[in-house]
Amino acid sequence: MVSIAFTGGGTGGHIYPGLAVAAELKKRLDGSFRLFWIGSSAGMDRKIVETAGIEFFGVPSGKLRRYFSVKTAVDFFKVIAGFFAAKRILKKQKARLLFSKGGFVSVPPCAAAVSLNIPVFTHESDFSPGLATKINARFVLRTKGKIFTAYEDTAGFFQPAVRDRVIVSGNPVRSIFYNADPSKGRAFLGVKDGARILLVLGGSQGARQINELLRACLNEITKTYTVVHQTGPNQKWDLDATETYKPFPFIGEELPHIMSSAELVLARSGAGIWECAVLGKPMLLIPLEGSGTRGDQAENARYFQSEGAAVVLTGSGASPDLLLSAIKSLEQDAGRRMAMAAASTKMGKKDGAGFIAQTLAEYIGGGKE
């Protein structure tokens, strides 16, 4: 039986798009193929992947940093350990190819694949490639694989030697988002059909900045909207649920249905913005900024804003007063929301998961339209 390996993790933004590709790939392969995932032995990776019905193998993983830290030395040895662990797994499972969805955990498996002459394919969700993708691009080049990107302009950030390996695919989004049912979202929340819903997301881990901004103006927002808030499983939160405020540490399989019922989405600007685009949602984006980021979320947000799908608050503009003003402005302007929704829908038309899955299936000789 031919095995196909997936890798990536650390956050939901690196796992869920990979699972979308895996689901589409299963549709295109017969029973002689199996899929498995190599991810971090710590964190959320295992639970999410195994819940999706895919066999999971955990390896040690160290964070890749662009700055000096006392943790760098420890993480270096974790990366080395991850390389040898991944190599043993790939060899034992007889992987035919490796698809990487990025994140720091993906580098050791990609390096291990090269050492075993296993072709490497990878996908970059952000407007500009992260450090992991830049490293993995070298492995793609050595094994004559492909680099898939969500944005047209991303190829220009790679070295000339690898640009001919780049294919614009769009971003993989799970099929459930294409079939989301707003009535199921409303039923789960227990809200009436006429309720106007503002969905607030900070990524799979939550976002302290968004949480505190929301806290400061929640009373005003709930005069119009029912606020559905993913606070983050590790974020301390002390506001109780009410008829017009519904907090959840994490929203799982219900998220597509809840998102489809929302009039407006307030969020970060990682890979999850493409889920909003598939559902044609107007977005109010507050990208992660500061020393803990390379600026990728700000780039993503600016692109969505330039296309007319989002309003972006950054720097001093991300204040409670300006957030409330932006929400009220959109709340009172149905025409603007409709225009933003149309722009969002246009961006979400590419079937990234299907395109990537078909490319992988054709490579291993099992593809079918």
C-alpha cells in the first residue's frame, strides 16, 4: 500500500488547511493509498488530526526564531531529534511523498524526506513566505516538488531558482465551509432568526488584544449585535454568557455554521480569513503585530482591504473607540456590507484544497477528475 505523509502544525492555521487537502485527496485515491500525519508531540496537533480520522505520529519540535533567545540552544536539539524521528517514521511507513502545510514542526520532516529522496510539496497561506516555508523551499527544489501559494504575488518573495516551482492554488479550506448552514449555527447558539450576529475570533488560541478591545466596548456592541466570541482555550476570561453575548473557549465543528450565520466577522488575519472569504463575509481585521510576528498578518489584512473585503485596524487605530466606530459604521451601512461580502466571495472562489489534492494525486498516478 502506498503511503502519503502530511506534516505541519503548531496552530490551527497550519493544521486545518492541511486536513482540507487530505480530505480532498482521499476522494481522488482508491483503497491502495493511505495517509498519515507527522506533527508536534506536544500541543494541539494530535487531537485535531486524529479527530479528522488520520493516523498521527508525534515528533519533537523546536521553534525557529529570527532573533536570539536562550531557548534557541534547547530548540536546536529538539529540531535535530525531530529530524531523526521523522526519518524513522517516513522510512518505516514507506512514504511516497510528503506534503507540508508549514509551521516550525514541518522543517525536520521535510529535511528527513530529502535525505530519503522523498518528493516534498508545500503550501504557504500568507502573503509573504515564513521562515519555515523558505527553508522547505530548498527541499522542494532538491526533490523537484511544488510550492503552492494562496496569493498571486507570493512567488516574488522566493529566490529566482525556486520560482518556477511555485503554483498559485488559493488557500485550502475544509469542505464543510462550502456547505455551511446558517440555520444550524443559529440553532446551536439558541438565537432567533432575526438576530444580527457579530462573530469574534482570535485564531485557534484566541487573542488577548482582541479580547480586551471587545471587553471595553461590549456593552455598546450588544445593543445591536449578538456577539459570539471565541476567547481561546488558554486565555483567562471572566465575562459570563448572556442572551446577547455568547463566549466559547474554542469553537469546533460548529464554526462553519456559526460563521455562515454571522453578519460581520471580527478577527485576526491568519489563514482563517480564507474561511470567511469562502462564506462571503465582510471582515473587520486586527492583525497580530509587534516583536512576536514578522508582519505576515498585517500583509494579509492589507491585501484583503485592498480588494474591498475588509476594514483593517492597526497600531494606534486598534483602540476601543475606533473599533466601536468601525463596527457601528458597518452596522449602519448595509450597502457597504454587501459590497464587502461580494469582494470576499470573489476572493474565496478558488478551490485550493481540490487543486492541491488533484496535483498530488496526479503526481503519484492515482488522480481522477
